[in-house]
Amino acid sequence: MRVVIVTESFPPDVNGVAHCALQTARHLVARGHDPLVIAPASSSAAFAGAEPPSPSPAVSLSPSPRTASPRTADSDAPCPVVRVPSLPLPGYPQVRVALPSRRVAATLAAHRADLVHLAGPFVLGVRGMAAAARLGIPAVAVYQTDLAGYARTYMGAGEAAAWRRLRAVHSAADRTLAPSSAAVKDLEEHRVPRVRLWPRGVDTVRFRPELRDDALRRRLAPNGELIVGYVGRLAAEKHVELLSGVCGLPGVRVVIVGDGPSEPSLRTTLPGAVFLGRRTGDELARIFASFDVFAHTGPYETFCQTVQEAMASGVPVVAPAAGGPIDLVDHGRTGLLVPPHDARAVTGAVRDLQAAPELRASYGRTARATVEGRTWAAVGDQLLDHYAEVLGERTAVVA
């Protein structure tokens, strides 16, 4: 099968859309298919500036590596990558926005695509959908970002306009795949047709409890504090400031992994927290496994991959009872769900887990067992089933 993946983001970008698109391409290649990726042109300018601020003086870790150049990243990709011109989003340069380009339609035609996979379509994906429609190629659209929630966070309005755009592109697709039951419900309530559930996989080989590192823990928490970790973008929609009360708990050290425009303000809001900057790969897996509790604060997650990575690492989770975490966290078995936007509830949940080491261990063991079957290979095969059904439906209509 010849598949073109049109994605709003792709490595070296570090986010859920980029990671899922990469894993999809890898799985297609592994199963003998012929994928090609179309993505916005990345640029070292997207990550320009000085190295991320150094961690606290008490922590001696190697500096965060600079992002690889686009050429290096694409040469490591599992399939060809076609880049279209892009610009950084004003005020948030880690996000690239594709500019109009004729390469999308030309690439679909040149690749002789059997199907188009639209990853988080909003700008480039809209053009991909239009090109697929003109060429008569079936399209599967993957819903990954709560853009209405982002509009509410950044503009205080614009949710209706965001949903109109989402509904337009997803309604044109042969099938929309949503990563969680909450996302399915949101799409259906906003009259998006042909929605099906397709979750995300997790690398249970890379993320595993055995990587817990006592030496790293001593550097992060030299007085033996309970380590509460957050991993993700540092941006307004993530509401990482809700961890401020956790920073005030005696015997607790908050560790923040990630970068983004909110970092300067969070360094003030979260006194005593250790900021490690962006970490990836095996180093990130070692950090995950060394947490005692993983805390996620964002209420707009359509899935929340970092929760799954924490669970694979055998770490209990505190997360809002909203969006993707509702499917992932089994309250009272693998972690604790708290009301969204409630800093006091987050602090209380961490305090409860701090006081119950046996409960933390039980939650962590159950969390690991829960995700062991959620490999990327397993969910990749589910995706191929969706592709086959869409192609079969198109064939039936033509016949």
C-alpha cells in the first residue's frame, strides 16, 4: 500500500503529533508498505537561542542536546520526507506553520498514493485533504489536538471558529480516528461524522521500571525527597502552574522536563523545582523511571502520551479527570484522577501518595501491567485495519 502521511509536525519536532506520525511511518515500513511523509520545513531557528537554562546547581546532568538539523533528522526517518515552506508561530517558535505550496498535490500524484493519512490536520492537513479530494484518493484524518481548548486558553474565545474548521476538514475525510473516548465524544457532539477510536502505543521496551537510577535520584533530590515529575511542553494550555502547591510540600522535590514559552514564568511560580529542559530517548526513559509520582496538569489532552510513558515506567500518575487521561488512569488502581484546573486537588493527591509508599508501589506495578500490551506494533496493526476498511468502502461505492 502506498500511503502519504501529511502531518502538521514531524521530527526533529518533539510533540505528540510528530511522534505519532513517526511511529506510523515506521510501522508501515515494517509491514512492507510504502509510506512518504509531507511535513512543514523545520529549522534550527525553531529552536534558536541559547541552550536551555542549566538545571539547578544541585543537579549535575549533561546539557540538553541541541535539536538535530532537519537534514540529519530526515536522513534518520524510515521513509522519504518532503518538506514544505513554513514559518514559526509568533510567540511560540517551537510550532511551525506550513505556507501554501504546490508540493502537496504534486507529491500525492507522484507517489501514486492509495491513501492519505492526515495527522492532526489544521493547516497543512487542510491542503492535503483538498488535494486528496481532487485526485480521488481516500483520506483518513487523525484527530490529535484540542484546538478549541487552545483557542480558549490563548484568546479567551474562538472555540466555535476552531470547531468549524475542524468539522470541515474531518467531515471531508473518509474516516476520522480519535485517540480516546473523550475525543470521540467531543467530535460527535460537534457533528463530525464517521469517527472511530484509535488509541496510541507506547514503547514498553524503552520505558520500563528497571531503569530507575539511584544516582540520578540523589542528584535530583539530595535529601531523599519524594520526586514528583512533569514531562511535556511548558505552555499556557498545560497549566503546569498547578504544581505550585506541590512545590510547597515538605519532603517533595518537583522535577520539570520540557521547554516552551511558559518556562520563565514557571521558574518563578514553582520555587525549588528542578528544570531539566527538553530530554529525549533513553535519557528521558531513565528520568521517567526515577520519578516517585508523575503529575500531569493539562486539561485539554486528547490522549496524553506522557501518562502512558510514566505508566510503562512503573510510576503512579496524578492527572485531571478530563480528556485522554480518563481512559488511561484507573483511579485507585494506577493513579489518582483529580478535578481539572484544581491546584488544591493536585497537591492533595500528591500528599496522599507521599504518605503511602506501599500504595505507590502497587499503583506503579498495576500501571506497568496495564500498558504492556499497548505496543506501537499492536496499535499500528489496528490502523492498518482502518485503512483496509476505508479502501474497501471506497471500492464498494465505486462498484
